[in-house]
Amino acid sequence: MFRWDLVWHFLFEDPNLLFLKAAWLTLWISVVAQAVGVFLGLFLALMRMSRFPLLTLPARAYIWFFRGSPLLVQVLLLWDGLPRVINDPRFLLPNYACVLVAFSLNEGAYMAEIIRAGITSVDPGQMEAAKSLGMRYALAMRRIVLPQAARVIVPPLGNEFNNMLKTTSIASVIGLLELTGTAETYGSQDFVIFELLIVATVYYLVLTTLWGYVQSWIENRLNPDRAIKTELVEKKGWTERMIGIGPSARTGGTLTSGR
């Protein structure tokens, strides 16, 4: 029989906070790997866009390898394959180190293409105008191009982090006790894996939902029309904002000029 009491216990009454600690580990791995992946992806994107083959070819090869091979294989190569090939115990990385390195390297390849797409979406005239003002390439990229590209980069970056929160379940293969690993380890002792997997699913949903609100806030802050939209929303009543019932909803809204 399915044991709802176990689901309730591990969600609300567990004194050891097993799944809460596992959720914290999942979040920590995701944040660190995503942050490293963003910085790595930025350098790879700039190398990929360079006109020098010595920079472009290594970046292309890196992206080709890490986007073309499964993340699980990359984790296993670092965890088990690297010590066998090098035959040196100093290269035997801990479980969490293997996961962080593999996730960061893999995410860097995907973020490189996302950042490259964001940079190429900015009008080339912006860079030319910055250079005409005496700015060097690095300064123009940092102050002119990247702030404009951020509006394009943030939505797919948010989706990548959302995916990273769920991809951490791969770490359970090498014995790391994140959410999925905790459910499998403690559930197999009493044959209640299904119940504990439901608990893990609830925590995944909580993490991804909270991140959805954070992502929406970031996108709203980067929106150049935020002040106009905020003013229009404040003019509406509560019923108009929540359920669409009000004067503007009946009349189809009002046409406002941006001047």
C-alpha cells in the first residue's frame, strides 16, 4: 500500500530535516555551477566571435564536445575515468567536486551560445559608436553591448538555471545525497522509494517555482518600458489587475502615447 504518512512525515515532521538539507545541497550545486558556467560562457562567447583562429577554434571544439556528449558521461569520466587514465590518486576527486566541475564545464558550453546570441542581437552600430567615442573593445563591450544584450540573455539563462536545479539529480549516480539521491538511499532501506520520490518532487517544484518569481523580477528590472507599465498597472483597480473586470476591460483599454 502507498504510505501517505511517510510523505507527510518527510515533508513536515522529519526531525532530521533530511530533505531540507538535500534541497540546500541541490540549490548550492546549482548556484555554483551556474555562476561558473556564466563566466566561462562569457569568455567562450568572446573567443567564438573573435577573428583570430587561435581563439575561435578552441572555443568551437570546447562547445562541440560538451554540448555533444551526455552530462552523465562527463560526470562518470571525471569520477571514475580520469583516475584510471592518469593512474594517480591525487586526481581522485571527491563526489561533490566531480559534480561541480562537470556541471560547470557543461553549462559553460551552453551559456557560450546563449551569450553569443545576446551579443549578436545588439545593433553593430552600438559598438562602432562606442569606438568613435574613444572606447576600447573591452570597455565598450562592458558598458554598451553587454547591458543591452542582458535583456536577451536573461530569459534563456533563467531557463538554464531552472534546468540545472533538476539536472542535479544526475549526482545521485555517484552517491551524492542531493534530493534524488536522498530519496533513493533512504527509500531503498524500507522499499518506500516511490513515496520519497514524491517528497523529492515537491521540493523540486518549490525550488523551481521560487526561481520563476526571481526570474520574472529580474526580467522586469531589465525591461526598458518598466516605468510606463508600472504606471499603467497602478492606475488599474484590484479587480482589473487580478481578474480583468473593470472599466478598461469593458472598453478594451485606453491608447496611451509614449510622448
